[in-house]
Amino acid sequence: MLKGKLNAIKKEKGFIPSKRNHATGFTLIESLVVIGIFMIFAGGIYFTYSNLLEIIVDAKIKAAAIQLVEEEIELVRNLKYEDVGIIGGYPVGKLRAEKTILYGQLLFTLKSFVKSIDDPFDGTLGGNPNDTAPGDYKLVTFEISCSQCFGARPLRFTTIAAPKNLETTTGNGALFIDVFDASGVGIQGANVTIVNTDADPDITINDTTDINGKLQLVDIPPGVNAYQITATKSGYTTARTYPLDDPENPNPIQADSTIAASTITEIGFEIDRVSALTMRTKNAFCVPEPNVGLYLEGGNLIGRDPDVIKYSETVNTGESGSYTKSDLEWDTYKIIGIDAESDISGWDLFIPITIDPNTVKIITLLTEAKASQALLVNVVNEVNEVETMVPGASVELVKTGFSETLEAGVRSFKTTNWPDGAWSDKVNVDASGGTELLLDSIGGVYQSPGYLISETVNFGTSESELKTLSWNPTSQPPETGSGSMKLQIATNDDNLTWNFVGPDGTANSYYETPTGTVINTLHNNNRYLRYKVYLETSDATVTPTFENITIMFASGCIPEGQVFFKGLNSGTYTLTVQKSGFETHVSQISIDQNWQNVKITLTPLP
């Protein structure tokens, strides 16, 4: 009864009883928030622990390294002054140049360097006053590293060893070495190796240049052309001295150094960052040509009378048609084709090619099948000492019984036979002879009309420009009637759409002039081409014929400003180069090698 009164009061006051389940718990969003907060907190703890552990491990590694070096320094302190040096090095002593030490489970590498120092307090060798005993004290440097310790850097420590008594004259000399880059700036940290095999025992000194690229060694035993010196650095080229008794380089430009008593010998080495050169061999259709043999030769000399080249190498472009030399010295290089089956018929960078320090260059070499003697002509214009290729120049080569004119930057595509698979479609055309096209004959009656559509010509790039077309024979039997042989061309960029048109760009016109017919410019900037040969006859007993076709074209795969004459005979030729806006060039050239290259510089008209 009381419960009923309470419900009546609630309804009167507007209270509506709730039917919710009052069980306690978290929603999904609340759970995700809690998990996220926990992950941030846990991640922070883990990161802090990881860093702390890394700091502790690093401190232990450093402590171990310091202890090992301190033991070596203590050894130096207990050595006689004359024993403070490197075994097999100089100064000669009892310290090993390099050794490995197992400390606990860690393997350290310890390198030792000892250098005699000429203190300026009492004068220097060759200075004022002149110090005839320049070995005032020895600077000992230890470098310790742990290759298996992740992130650990090498540590360097130095100490000084001094004689108990006054230094005496040793009769030795000094060697001052400068290592600088192509701009003349000293290279810090260059590795210098000095070897004297005439001494007993042999002397080997390994040291590095200071912040100015200098390394000064004093108290070095005398020797005539006895010290071979090499300077290099990781990622840099190498320079060195050369012996005088090498029959392949009898007169080196930089001979092994001589150290004279109480005399300073100074020598400089030029090194710089290495560069890379990639040589790619392709044909006029951008297709890589594999396994082409090349000869690469620099211009820097290491000897004279006779000249001895510092770098030369025979290379091969391999299956990919590409070869990269990644450690080249800055220099000017020649690239010569030495392949037995192909010639270099062009390039997209000037040869000789100049390579600066720390650069990457890629050169594409155009190749063609080798055909007797050949001549590559480069037509250039020079403005402010900068050469550029001149496209479109007319280049004529003439000799008794020979005359050929080519356009710079233009190459040819030629078809001389149509075996099975060398055409995409044909009707009433007989290609079985292999050397010419005829109308099909049934019982001595030629089936007319007929046509043949060529296979697809792939220029390898959409940057194409079709110039002219020519074909043979240039005339047909009169019995076949007018227009018995004619052509249309189709081009596209998808290798699917083939709309054959004539010189006016419509399907109602045909190419009918067989020599040097200009191709409609609508075909430019297309990668793929097919031609369609039409044959018909007015006399069923006579057929027109089609023997070959030549299409002249330019493209992004063909270097500008170059022409390539091949199949030449030995002799003297007249070379004439003409280009609108330039003076005509005429010169004589003697063909007496299998492959020759000539550069013609045109002079602009005033």
C-alpha cells in the first residue's frame, strides 16, 4: 500500500521510472583511452630504460678502451727513448703498428703512431736558427676502436716521449708532405703511406695529414729515391710516387722521394673525391646493345719521354648494354670503340669527356654494325668557349667514284626483304622471293590490286621526326599503268590505332614519288610506324615490284649534330658542311683507319 502511494506521488511530480540496467563497467572509448595512456606511460619507461642501458654500455666500453690505452702509455713510459717507435716503421721501435686485444668479451683494435717532432723552441731544420738535431721529442698517438660495439666511435689518445739527455745530430733529414684537392685546398685526414724497402729493416710509415693537409716528418734516415709515398682517403682518388727502375715508366713525373741529411724534402699530392661514369650502348631505336667492347683512357700522365697514361682500361657493356666506372679520377677521358662487330656512330656528350671531382656522368654511345672503314663527323658551334651540336647541317663527303650527303642528327631505317613475320598483313602480294614484292600469280595471271602492311617500326621514343622516304625501283613497267605502286603511312603512340594516310594527311592521297619524298609532319612525335605498299596492274601478265624502302628520321635517341659515313675506301675525301646562318666549311680528310672521328666547328655569318 505504501509502495502504491509512492508511485502515485512520483507520477504526480512527473517522475518516470527508468528501465536501464545499472550494472557497472567501461565503454569501448573509455577502454581505448585507458590503454592509450598506459602505452604512452609504458613507452616512456622503456625508452628511458633503453637510453640508460645504452649509456651504461657505452660508458663500460669507453672505460675498457681507456684502460687498455693507459696500459700502452705506461709501456711507452717504461721503454728506452730509442725504443719508442714502430716495428717495421719509423721511428723504429718496439710498438706494433696495429694489434687486436680481447678484453672480456670485447675485441678491440689498437693502432699506434709515432712521430718525431721538431720543437721550434730551439730552432727548426732549415730555419733560423737551424736545428741540426730536429728530433726533439716523439709524439705517440693511440687509436682504439671496437668494430663489434654498435655505435662506438674510435678514441684517440696522445702522449709525449722525451729523451733524458740533450738530442744529438743524427745525420737524418725531414719529409714535408702536402695533400690538397683539385682547387688547391688542403685535405685533412688524408692517409699517407711511406715505404722504404732499401733500409734494413724496411721502413713503413702510416700517418694522416693535419687540418691544413700537411704531414711533417723529421729525423728520417737518408735515402736516394728510396721513399715511395702514397696519399689517399676514403672516397678520394689516389696519388703516389713511382720508382725510377720501372721499364714501363722509365721517367716518372713524380719519382720516389730522396731524403738527404739535414735537409727538408717537400712533396705535394693532388687528390679529390672520386667520380662515376656510366657508358650505355644503344642503337638508333633506343634499344640497348649488349656486350660492346670499349677502351677508356684518361689524359693525366705519370711519366714522360715516353708519355705514360695514369689510367686506361678495356671494358665491356655486358648483357644490359651498360658499364659504370665508379672510382674515376677527375680528368679528360677518351672513349674508343674496340668491338669486333660494331662501331660507335654517335654520342650525346662530347668526347673527350671532362669529368670533375665528385660528379656522376652518363654518356650514351650510338652503335651500328661494323662495315669496313667509317667516319663520324661532329658539327659544332662554339660560343664563349662552350660547344653545342648543330643539328640539320648538310654534310657531303666526295671522292672520285663516291659521293654521299647526310643530314646531321638524322638516321635511316631500311627494309630490303619481307620474310614471314616481317609484315603484319597482306592481300594478293607475294613476298616469298625474299628480295622483292610482287602481285600474287595464279596460272600466270597476276591478282590485282594487292597490298602489304609492314611490321611495326618502333623508334623507341615519342620524340620522333620523320623526314623523307625513298624506295626502289624508281620506275615500274609501263604495262602496269599509272600509279601501279604507291605508299601510305600510319603512326601512333599506342601501337594499336593504324590510320594509313598519304602526303596530304588523308586516306585519299598516296606517296608516289620514289626519291626523297617529304613525309607529312602529322606523323611527328609518334613512337610507332607502319607503311602500306599498294600494288596494281593494268595488264594481268605484268606485275609492279617493290624492292626496298628507306625512311630518314630524327629522334631523341639520335644525337644532334652528327653524321656517320661507313663502308668507305682508303683515300682523300672532300668534306663540305653547310648550314643556314653559318659559313660553309670545306676541308680535305684522309681515310686511313677502320674508324675515325672529326670535329667541324662552324662559324656564324656576320
